[in-house]
Amino acid sequence: MISVVIPAYNEEERIENSVLELYSYLDNNFNDFEIIVVTNGCRDRTPEIVKNLIDERPNIYHLNFKNEIGKGGAIIEGFKVARGDIVGFLDADGATHIKSVDTLLNFLINNGIDGVIASRWLPDAKRIGYDSKLRVIASRSFNILVKILFQLNFKDTQCGAKFFKKHVIKKVLPELGLTDWAFDVDLLYRMKKYGFKIVEVPVIWEHKDGSKFDLKRMSVRMLFSIIGLRIKTLPYLSWFGKSKYAGWLYQQLKKL
């Protein structure tokens, strides 16, 4: 069984097409699957649209959180209820081409590994559409910092398409705590700690209009998120990472 979690925040313009495209692909290629859409803090019609999709398709499930819990929080909640032997997530904007979703799943199924993550930056990857030079620079700088702090040898930790065997998710799920932009790094770092074999696969990725990503504001948050994660995961600083002072400091830094 394949379980795909889609975190969604104010995605009324895109959620229906993204879900239906994924549904059509899974329905044509797998006997048993589920799509779990997790809406959180939405101030538009996203939850209503998802409910309408469920009425006609029993394989789609909906978790709705009135308060915003972040992309990572939404994925974690989806992971908690996922029943599949393979569990993964896709961004709601549908930026990762459905052909690449097929590539990712088949690579995971046929190669005796524990997980696959999509990459926009491997040599064979294809990026379609406008992506500003400033955003590219920010992305590559973030990746370099992640490599320095966590020794994660991936070209792209942030691409929103990742799939894993269920035993991997069950192992790391109790340890996942960050729900913001450091979620992907946290997830991959925990998997590395346990020695799981995660492979990066080049994908077709298309820039989608309507992104909720504010580069100037989120770059600062991403920076302090991964620094905070590094503090939490260093044994000799773990006491600080678990203290109320770390939480307070992190909130102050995010306001900068």
C-alpha cells in the first residue's frame, strides 16, 4: 500500500488539480493506496475543496487543523495515521512532475533501499520555469550550511517529494519535533543517525506561481531553524535544546 501525505496551507487555487493528478496516477498503477491531505490554519476554501474530493473518492482522507501547525507539523500528523508499506509526502503545488513521482516510487520499490528523495540539483534533474537568481543562491547557500552542520551529503534536502519504507518512518517519527523549514533536515538527519539508506534521485521540477515562500523573511527563519536543530542534536548541548530557554531564544531569533 502507498500512503502519500499532502500538507496544504491556503492552496485553494491548486489543491484540486494536484490531488486529482496524483489520484489518477496512483489509481492506474497501484492496487492499494491512500492520499492524506492535511490542511492547517487555512483562511481560504482549501478544506472545503478537499472535503468535496473525498465525497467521490474513498481513497482520499482529510485531516484539518484550524490553527497553523506548519508544513512539518502537517506531515507529521499525516505520518501518524498513514497505513502504507511506503509512506511519503508531496508539496501541494504539484511542482514535482507526476512522471518523477513514478520514478521515485519505482526506484524505492525495486532497489532494496530505505527511502528516496527528489532532487532539483543533480546533473540529470530538469528545472522548468522562472526561478530568480537570488532564490537559487539562497537555496545553494542553505544546502552548503546543512552539509557543514549535519554532514548530509545531499544536493537538495528541501525538494517537496520524499518516500520511505514504513519501518523508517516508524523509527524516526517519535523523535521529530521541528515543524518549520528545518523539518526536512531533521527528518533526514534522524534517518542518517540510524543508518538508513536514503538515495537522492533527479526529478523534473516546475516552478509554480502562487508560492507562499517569502525569500527575505523565510531565509532568516530557515537559518535559525537549522542552527536550533544543530543545538538540539549535539549531545553536549542537548540539555539546552530541551529547555524553555532554547524555545524562547528561537522565537526571538525568528523575529529578526
